[in-house]
Amino acid sequence: MAPDSLTLRKLKERFPGSVLAVHSYRGDDTAVVKGEDLVSVARFLKEDPELQYNFLMDLTAVDYLGQEPFDSPQRVVLGSAQEGIRFEVVYHFYSLPLNQRVRIKVPVPESDPTVDSVTGLWAGANWFEREVWDMFGIRFKGHPDLRRILLYDGFEGHPLQKDYPLRKRQPRIGPQV
Amino acid sequence: MMDTQAEVGRTHDETMTLRMGPAHPAMHGIIQIDLRLEGEVVVRADVEIGYLHRAFEKHCENVSYNKCFPWTDRLNYVSPLINNFGYAMAVEKLLGIEVTERCKYIRTIMSEISRITDHMTNIGTSAMELGAMSVFLYLMKAREYLWELIEAVTGARVTICYGRVGGVKADFPDGLKEQTRGALRECRSVLREIHSLLTKNRIFMDRMVNVGVISQEDAISYGITGPFLRSTGVPYDVRKAQPYMVYDRLDWDVPLGSNGENYDRYLVRMEEMEQSMRIIEQALEQMPPGPYQVDIEGKPLEPPEMVDLGKLGKTRELLGVKLDLSPNLRGMDRPHHQLVNVPDKKVVLPPKELTYGNIEGLMQHFKLVMDEHGIRPPRGEAYQAVEGGNGELGFYVVSDGTDIPYRVRCRPPCFPIMAALPRMLEGGMVADIVPTFGSVNMIGGELDR
């Protein structure tokens, strides 16, 4: 197996207990980290002078309903996440000085789908987190304005959850004529 | 922050609430900006999006990999080819396959043609909103030359559905090189006219210079990419930073602005069109040649003759001979097919001669289009970024090993820019909303997906 990249090596050194798994499948460096350490990991990635991941390129989630997350056959497991994991929130960071990308994933349990918000570090996280709330029903602690963004108030359910029925009808909203 | 009650009280005498959109003529597509005005000054702006949400990502989770292509056309409908190729490259990365040389050049050329149409539409519409109707008409005329190229290659103008996992739908038609050169010549002459009409135009500059300013730090913090980021002076272009297709083999520059204002964004886009034309010209030169046009003696072969030659065992030459299929299959016959598609039988549909000509071809075709049989990337995930018209267009694809993608995420480049829009509007005048919003180049299809 190829040696880990600088980013993954530094992450494992700095956060030995909270990096749960790493892989570099198809060249994409990936680390799975514990939810409670997400903000400190993100701050470290952003502020460490050797890394400087200054762009939050993308923030999304995947619903692994009833399955173990299957991100890569090369996954190296370093620790075990808590029980009842359903979602993974996926962050794609890009470092302009390093010209590298890294993917950080946070397991989210079904019983309490909450992740700490990174809006304090990147202004762009605001809308991305609103979209994840809208589509997956994952709440972001510390978000200044967690409203639906693509759908409307009064929409029932979160459509990108795997158990959202494809043909579900929504109640009619607005003035009834 | 005042509480709502107090604000409502103030509204009466000092501030006014104005809802701009969702059906305002200057709203490209449908969005709404809730404005709080103090006289003509924007005190607060709140952007409401989602009017064009069509559940792109949910749809993709329910069909096989190749069936997602028509929907990617409808993300950024001004440069649909780039979306096609971005999605195709993400799935190819997941499969671990590399497309053929000729296919890479085709994708590069078509992406750049799309980028020019994208920038032309943007500059044309935003100039029209400032009163320059002739600029709009000239640019639409120039865009027509490029859309004729796109039509010649893909068979359609807007919803082209030309990308395929492992290749493209069809090879270039004959004579495309000359047609492209002619189209670029026309575009250059139109762009010269646009330069002379706009670049030093007093009215245009008054509306654009120092309007809609965003700092480098803010742009990076919002995750803004593309011409918008480059107008602030950050040299980030996916094509240069992490080259894909054949961008690293060509000689071109990344134009940069300095102030991050509307005028800089206009200049960056104008220069990028010129750079895209340079890329197209070089790529057309370097591109590996297409299949044989005729048989070994220089004349087109009739199918019965082919059979005769085949009986004599002269099959090697025949593989390179161009066949005339029906016009809607042009460019998809076997010699072309081999040049633009990967040879992987588990990924790419066979050429039509084989599908209709023998049982193996028919079975291969059948296995790929049947539900629960098609392309099956191994379990895993991949993120592939390409430079779209508005910036980094990323596709994040997760496979669970079946023929249906488990998750397809599109990172739309104008989403972060729209998130930053209030920052640029607040403190400015109402009239400045129009040029600033115009320079965002919001595309409803990719913003709301």
C-alpha cells in the first residue's frame, strides 16, 4: 500500500484518537473523523502552515440506511465509531498553496443527527449546511440560520434520505382557493 | 440586531421592504431577493433560491449510470457539455479507466466551445440589462456559430447528451476542423466589436467599475471559484491547478483581475474566451487523426463488397474502413467508435455494426442497457472536479457495486457565489443589483438542481 500523504500523516499524528479510518482510494485522500472533533480538525487543516486548506469546496452527506459505510476497499480502520451510524457528512477541502484536496467524513448516528457547524471557519458553509439540513435532516449545531434552502417551509420530510418514498405527495401550501 | 417587531415599526418611516423576483425581468431564471431599502441604499439582502429544484440528485440515485447524462445537460444549460464530461470523468475515476487520446481532445474542444457560449451569454445578457441591446444581439449571433458546431457534433443544440461513461456518443463529423476555424474567426470579429462597444464605454464603466466588490479573503471563505475568484486576483483554475483531459499539453494563460469588481469580471471573461479559442485551435492541430475515410484503394465500400473481401480473408483492412450508417448514427460506426471509446466491454456499448451484426455484439449491448446489468463500478467513492463556466464543477459519486449510483452529488459553482451575493449588494444602490447579479452568471439549473 502506498504511504499516506502529508495531510493524512499529520492528521493521524495530531488527532490520534479521533481519526477513525483513512484511505486514498482512486487518489482521493480521505479521513473519517469523530463528530465531536470535527471543528478542531477543520481548524487544524485550515490554519496549519504546512497544510492551509483554505477552500471548503463542497459539503454534503450520504445516507447509508441500514448498511455499513462502503467508501473504499482500501479503508484502513483505526478506531470504531459509535453504534447506530446512518449518515456520513462529507467535506471536500482544497488547499491553494499545497494544490491538494482532502475529504473529511463524519459519521452521524440516526438517533441524534447533529454535527457541529463550520460556519465560523468558512462563510460558504452556511448555505451548504442549510442544504444538507434540507435534504437529509441533519442539524448543524451553532449554525446561525438553519432554514430549508431549496425546498419550502411546510415540506414534509427530507427527500435525499433513502427511506423517503419516491412518489410521496406533499401537502398543498399557500392560500387555499 | 434589532428584533423583528422593532424593525416592522421602523419600516413605516425609514426602510422599505422590496421583493425582487422571482419573476423579475433581470432575474436570470427564477430567484427572489428580499431587499430592505433605506431610500435607494440596500440595507439588507436575503436571497431565496430553490424555485427550479428538480431533484437531480434523487433522480440519479434511481437510474443506471448512463441514464444520468440527460439530467446533467440540464444543470448548467448554457454549457451542458462540461457537465456531461464532468460526470463521465467522475464515474470513470470510480471505474479506474482512462479514455482514449482522441476522446480527450474531443472533450477538451467541446468543453472550451461550451465555455465560450457560457461567457457570451453572460456578457450579452448583463450588457443588455444595462441598455446595450446591440451587444446582446451581436453576441447571440456569435453564439449561433458555436451552437452550429455543437449541433454538427452532437446532433442537438442545448440538451445535447453527448458524454458517455468511457467515451463520447460519436466522433467528430467530417470537415469540423474547417468549420470550427470559420466559427472562431467570426467569434473573434464579434468580440472585437464588443470590446470597442463596451470596454471603454463611459456608461458601461460607470455601472461596472467599483461595483459589486468582493475581497480575496471573502471570496475564498465563501468557496467561490472560476472567473469570479480570478477577478480578485487568485490564480485558481482547475484546468491549470489539477489538469485533466489535455489541458497540460496546450499553451494558454489564466487571465486575472485585481479588484474583484464587476468590471474585472467582465474583462476576465472576455480574455478567457480568447484563451479558450487558443486551446481549441491547438487541440484541433494536435488531435490524433480520425479513421480511414475510404478503403485501401481510395473509394468507399459497399456492404456486399465488404462481405466479398471478408470471404477472401482481407478483414484487417476492413476494420478501418468508414461505413455509411444512417445519418443519426454518423460517427458511431466501428472505426470511429474504437477511437473515441475505451475498449472495456463492461462499460461501453458496442458499435452499431456489431449490435445488429452478430450475437456477441447484441448480447453486449443488451447486458449494458438492461436494468441490474449495466455499468457496475466497484464499491467506493470518487470526487472529480472540472472547470465549468462559473468555476469548479465537482461530481462526487458513491457506488455500492450495483448498476445504480448510490449517491451522485453535484457541486454547483454558482451556489457559493449566490451565497455571497448579499455581501456584495449590501451597502450599494438598488440599481447596482442588476449589474452585480448579472456578473454572477446565475444558472438556475445548476443552482437549484
